[in-house]
Amino acid sequence: MKTLTIVLTDGPYISEYAEIAYKLAGAALQQYKVNIFLYLDAVHIPKKSQNPSFFTNAGQLFSGLAKKGVVIRACARCAGARGYLPEEEVLQGNNCRDYFPGVRITSLYELSEMLSKSDRVISLSR
């Protein structure tokens, strides 16, 4: 099966990139294994307890993708700089208590692996 990797850099409510990535990933699952890598402010996307009044909750959308098999990873340096810290134990597919299930904080080395194994890469950034 072919692999698609989506790289996001914008926070969840600064642009529509999170929702675009959600829709792309959902459609691609028909024919692709899908990876999503969260970089820079995109590490805010899977944060639990966000309550956007006029927007779709991006974290819940991504948690749903993870349940469907999408591999979602967040950059460790970017996450740490924004207060999200990885823990040793992995629970419900994640290693950060501030994140929805299915999202893990990892290194840029995993992004490198994702990219090298991908047939297609989409970068949503400004």
C-alpha cells in the first residue's frame, strides 16, 4: 500500500490547514497509509480541553483519524517549547497527558523516516 505524509505547521485555528489535512487524510485512507506530522504551532492541534466556540474542534477530528489508523506525531522540540511534555508511558496511543488519544510526541528523526517511506508528501504551511 502506498503512503501519504502530511506535514502541518499552523496552529488549529489560525488557518484552515488542520481541517484541510483532516479531509485529505480521511479521503486518502481509501488508497493510502497516512501519516501526519505536527510541527511548529501545529503541535497545539491535538490539545485536549480546547473549546472553540465558532470552529470545529481540530483535536477531536485528529483523534478520530488516529482511531482509523492514521499515524499522528508531534515534534518533540516544538511541543516542549509550547509546554507539552512526553512521558515514558504510552496510554491510549499517546505519550502526553495534554493530548487526545492516538497522538505521540516524537523526534524529527521519525519525520525523516516518514518522508523517506512516503510515496506522496503534502506540506500545509505558510
